Amino acid sequence: MGKPSDKIDDPRTGPLLAKLIQTCLNLADDGIAVADLKLIESAMDEIRRGLACFRPYASVRKVTTFGSARTRPDTPIYDLARDFSRRIADAGFMVITGAGPGIMEACQQGAGRKRSFGVNIKLPFENVANPVIRGDRKLVDFKYFFTRKLFFLKESSAVVLLPGGFGTHDEGFETLTLVQTGKAQLMPIILLDIPGGDYWQGWDDYVRRHLLGRGLISPTDLNLYSITDNVDTAVQHITDFYRCYHSSRVIRRRLVLRTTQKLGETALASLSEEFSDILGGQPIRQRGVFKEEFDEPALDGLTRLTTHFDMESYGRLRTLIDRLNQLAPAAG
């Protein structure tokens, strides 16, 4: 997560820009309809504006929150959303919301204008940004859901879902799908409700009965999310995930886990043995930075754990990361 001021002399930039220009020229040769050209141009412009919005804050971890736009301010879940966002912002994270009313506004109130982003969608209704983030440079308006969703996950280090309607479930299942298939970084996915609430318990019952029960997902996929009705637990779950683990990257066809601390040989051996089923029976090796990481100089001080991960068992990998954090030496 390097600072945006870091200038990287990346030889890939020129060829990639040339390919982008060539793709645009190919569109003309394809005889594409004007309506489709408008879609492509609008989507590219939205992506450009989104990147510009988030770039100055690239070094700060962020939590995306999802929930109903129709939640009233006089409800317990509204208070809980506001409390969670305040607490996670106090822990050093910024908060990303859909910028609308309801749960989104509650989260924006909790985090505050300076510590939050708004990723708004233009609709015939429910599309006016809430007053907390309205007019802020960290507010981006999107015409398309797919470009908006890109930034919800691309910029996030955790996702927290509160009770909501179709949109909340759509965003929750898409997050789970992308993490389950390795298309998004592993991150905490937390389903948060009021104390004693049963909203997510009913959802979990459905997943276990109809998805797991019919063999449509694997038992380890249940490790990709957690359910709680306690704000302290939700905040702790996120901060614990990054206690030692930092991020991952595929290098030379191997998954490399980057950590903020070195692990002892006993811990490495324990991890290798306990998770041999997804590591091809191969040991985890510890080393320094790879030359392929020249484009992330801010991460040079991290330790690398090279694995023979099967690139499939992400629910099980999530358990490995939890165990890694437990085995890491105490900070300080």
C-alpha cells in the first residue's frame, strides 16, 4: 500500500497504455454501436475518477460497509452501525459506504467526513448523497453498478454487512464469490446485527441447509464469513486479521503471504504440517522481497512466506491466515 507520491519507473506502463489505445481503435474497426461506445466511455471515465479519488489514501486500510438505505435513525441497528464505524475508524481504518441514507449515513456519521468515502449510485430514487459526505472530495458518483462495485472491494481490507435488502445481499454474495474464487484478496467478511438479532442467523441457516446441504459449496467456505451481534467482536476480528498477516500476491506461480513479523522455524513447521492438504505437502519458506515486487516499494520491509497453495481452497487458506496470526510473536 504505497503512497501515491511514490514514483515507480514501471516499464509495463507504456505497453499497457499502447494496448489500451489499440483496443479503442479496434472498437472503431468493429463497427460498435454508439450506445455501446457511450457505455464503454462512461465506464472508463468512472474508473478513472474512482482511482483519482482513492489514490491519495492508498496507504490507509479501509472497511466497506453495506446495509439498507431504508433504515430509520430511531432504530437500534442505526445506532449500532454508527457505533461500529466510529470504533473501526478509531482503530485506524477509513470507512467506505454507498453514500446514501439509512445504514450508509449512520456509518458515515460514525466515521465522520474526514475518515470516510462515499461511492454513490445514480438512481431515479435514493441517489442523493447523505449530508455527511455530500460535496466532499472523497465522494464519487457512479452510473453503473459494476464500476461502483469494483471500488467497494478493490479499495477495501474488510467488508461488514448489516441488515439490508436485495442490494445488501447482492453485494454480500458477490464479495463471497470473489474471495472464494481468488478474484479478490482474502479479507474479513462480517455479518453484523443488533444484540440478540436473528437476521444473519436466518441467512446462515439458509446457506447451510440449501447451499452446503446440497453440496453447492464446500464446508470450508463457511470460514469465509463470520456472524456477530457485538461491535467489539467485529472490530477485534478485523484488527486481529492484520495482526501479522498483511497481504498476498502470486509470484512465479506461488502464493506469497506477506507478514509484518518473521515467524520462528517451529511456527513455520507447524503451519506447513497443519495445512499440508492445501500446500501439496510442501513446506512454507520464509524470505525477503521478490524482484517482481518492484512496483510496491512501501512493502519492502515485510517478510514473505512462499507457499505451494493449490489456488482453490480459499476457505481453508483463511484458516491458515488465522493460525498464522496466532503463532506470530507478540508485537514489541
